Amino acid sequence: MKDIRETLNIVVVGHVDHGKSTLIGRLLYDTDSLPEGAIDKVKQLAKEKGKSFEYAYLLDAFEEEQEQGITIDTTQLQFATDKRDYVIIDAPGHKEFLKNMISGAANAEAAFLLVDANEGVQEQSRRHGYILSLLGVKKVYVIVNKMDLVDYSEERFIKIKDEFETFLNNLNIYPIDYIPISAYFGENITKSSSEMPWNRSGSIIEIMDTIPKEKDLEKKPLRLPIQDVYKFDDRRIIAGRIESGTLNVGDEILISPTNKTTKIKSIAYWADRDKNDTASAGMSVGITVEDEFFNKRGEILSHIEDAPIKSNIFNANVFWMGNKHLIKNKKYKLKLSTKEVECEIITIHKIIDASTLAQGDFSQGIKKNDVAEVTIKTKEMICFDEFSNLQTTGRFVIVDDMNVSGGGIISGIEDSLQNRELVTNSTNIAPRKRLVSTKDREKAYGQKGGVIWLTGLSGSGKNEIATKLEKKLFDLGKKVYYLDSTNLRFGLSSDLEFTPEDAHEQTRRIAEVARLFADSGTIVIVTSVSRYRKDRDMAKSIIGESVYKEVFIEATEDVCKKRNPGGIYEDGDGKFYYEKSDYPVVSVFIEDAEFNADQKASSLVDLVR
């Protein structure tokens, strides 16, 4: 059986006159990827028109393009090296055809951004860099073409590299390499050029063969959006199409955004010959699970360790095609996978006019053919991924008056705001994206951030255990901090009383601070009476179920009275009231007032291992 060869999609973008077509034509010619006789036919055609032959003519499929000397459509061309096959997406450089460039670049796994060595970085070069940042293309290579026009000067190459590097880095684009070439003369295309002995990057073909291929969809995180739930005999079958990843009977799965966990019991089948215990990306399946939940369309099934993002606010890049302007605070319908939800644009950050490539005025909204950076708020929590990480659950469409009027891709949300419902009374604000992610910190610190929430009555021993636990974790080399809720009463919560309402607000503030600590990669130990179950439920939802660990320090009334911190039990008056959680927690029982705090702390160390 013949092996299936790997294919990589590369988009080529750049200023209209910087040599994209020449480069692609040269690649096709030098890799013997042209049909027999094609080169002679183009040479003859050029001669008849009184023009000298150029490799760019190999791409001019339309007579209009030949007359105007510009590429107006997105063209896909294929060629191969010994290593793998390539699809080269020739994206238009002329300002009139930016939309086509966007559609081409959206399917690319890597990008070549061309710059003319003689003309240097042009405004359109910067615009195309900006579009690549909008589309989340991370594997970017800058090709400095026409080096023959600057006598193959290393000094000129370095100057262009330094100038463009500064601009692109501000867009969060960090080119993997800068490659000097002369496409017209074939220098540094298939092999290193003797004209540029100072070049250490290698030739275009050599570098292309080193570009890492994205993982196949079946190897990516599991995403199964629920399309419907059917009742057959005594079975409830969850139906949907697996957008990415692989599932197996027996897998433990998470249902988002409800955070329910269960196991896959079976994969439904019509006949015995169709029975299978595994299904993967691209397959439409029906599954049964071990636990009976109320599931609904739009929820997403994933593995627990690799769940989608949950939020009701996210940043996105929108391409608008509606006849009416896309405006702030108007209600639209957003469709993402199988989910349909009401949404609104709460902030417009930037607009690029597709016909002029100029930054547009958005006082009247986003007009037809504009490309914009926005923040979107949905009416309820939804599940999604950043487009750059997982395209299938990172793209959406916007419906206006029952018509699909725009599309977009999700650029993300700041780590500390993920997986929670966000509410604010402020206007025209948006969640920002940082350059250092939670995963970056976890890798650097060698640990995951988390919250150990010690709850229990005053006098139960929370503080003594917390201080001992902090020291033990610190001695183990952990980045750890003890957050005492009492200390917050002298600062952040100095305006609060000890009423049930203010106790709720105190818990909310502690949880918000603890979440920020955890997001920074720190293990934070919290001590808080938080006697009401709904308050702890709120804290858990703010901090995040995966990083929140609740520890109930259980002590009798006699123990608490003996320890009697501040004499708070003198008047009784409901001070011993405590609602236990209805989900599993770690319990530490305090037998007497002279308990061994060090021993109790030791029993909790494994919570962070």
C-alpha cells in the first residue's frame, strides 16, 4: 500500500510589486512541477505580446491579470519535494482584493511574507503582517526578495530585518526566520546561493522542509459539539460530529459549559458489523454515557484534561459582509459549531477598510467589507477555542435579520478571565491578551497554580494549619502564598461589615484575588470561614473547578469555644452555623484545642502533587 504523503499549506503574501508571483513561478519551475510544455507555451505567449519572459507569467491564469500585471484572485498551486507535498496559496497583494487574501490565508499553516530588498518595508507589507496577526497564523517567515538589486548586501538585509522585526513584534508576530533571495535569478531558492555566503538560514526549499506540520485533527484535543439527544428504548443517545480528537468507549469526559463529568458507555451502531469502540475527527456519531444528565444542543464533550475555554466574553476578529453596519450594543445571533446564542459587540478596537487598507472610522459601526478587531459578549456561557489552537471551534458566523452577515475567528481571552461568566458595569472595555500565558508560567516554575481553600468555623484551626502548610510547600521549592481573609479586612475589604450580605462579598473578593494568584502560577492557601455553601460555590466558579481544592477543617463547638479567638462565641447567636458542601471535599478533623497543626498540614501536602 502506498504511503500517504504529508501536505503543508503555505500562503504567500506581500506588496503587489515585491515578487510573489515570480517566487511561486520559480518554485514550480525549479521543482519540475509544471506540465510538460508549459514553460515553452508561456515563453511563446510572452514573445507574441512583445514581452520578455518572466516566471510570474506562469501564475497569470486570467487575461485580466495579465493586462493589469497584478494578482486578483487566490490561487492554489501544488508542488512537491522529496520530503512532502505543498499547496502554495498565492494571496493577492493589491488593495482591491484584500478579502481574497483573507480567505486564502485563513487556510494556511504557515506564511511567507515578501519584502522588496530595494524598496524596503512598505505600508502594504505592514498591512499584510497585521492581517496575518488577525488570522492567528503563527509560523511566519519573512522573505527578503530582489537582493540582486542591492548587490546582495548583508547590511541592507539586516536593516530591513531590524525594521520589520520591531513592527511585527508589536503585533505579537515573531517570524521564525528571515530569508534573503533573488527569485528572478533563482538565488537561494532550491539551494544556498554563492552570492550570499553570509546567509545562514539556508534556501527556501530547505527551510520549507523544516516547517513543522500541524497535528492531524484526530490527534488534537477532543471536541464533540452536541447536535441533538435522541431517546431509543431505554437509551439516551447523544449525537454529533467529532470536530477534532478521538474518543474511546470507557473514556472519562467533560460536558461543557455545565462541568458535568461521566464516562462513554458505548458508541451506537445499526448493525453488528458497524460496532466500534473508537471514533475520531470527521465522524458523525451517537454515544451513550454512564450518567443520566440533561444534555442539550450546543454543549461540547471533551476530555477532562484538555477542555475548551468557557466564557461569555471574548476577543475576536470579524469580517463583515452585511448590507447594514455592524454596530455596538445591537443584538445579533452568533453561531459557533452547534451553538446558537444571542450576542452583541461591546467594543470595537480597530477597523481596516478592505478597499483602501486604511484604518477606518468606527464611530458609525463596521461597514460592509471591513475587517475589525472587536470584543463580543454573549447572553450566556459558551465553549470555544482560540482559532490559532483549534480552528473548528474557533470560528463563528454572525446572523443579522436571519441572514449570515459576517464571520469571525476567536483571538482569545486573558487567562485569568477564562472559564467563567463575566459581568461588568463598565462600558467600552475588553479583556486583554498577555504575551506570557498561564502555561508559560507553569513550564517556567515547574508547577501548576492552584487554590487550597481552608474553610471552617472560627477557632477550628484553619490559620495554624495554613501557616504550617505554606512553610512545608515552600521548603519543597514550591511558589506558594498564604492569603488570610482576616488580613483583607484591613485593606481590600475594610468597607465590609459582618452581615451575611457582606460575608458573601468578602468571599467574592477573596476568590478574585486567589484566582489571580493561581493564574500567576502560584499555589495560594486561603483561610476563610465562608460558612454558607452558596458562597463557596461562587468561589469555586470564580477560581475554576480544576484548580480549586476545598478543605473543611471540622472541629466541635467545644473545641472552637476553647480556642475562642477574639471572644466571638460569647453571645452565641448563630455563630456555630455552617452549611457543608454537597460536592466532595477534603475533611480534616480537629480532636481537641491542642491539636498538632504540623501533622494536619502534612496530610494536605499531596493536594498539590
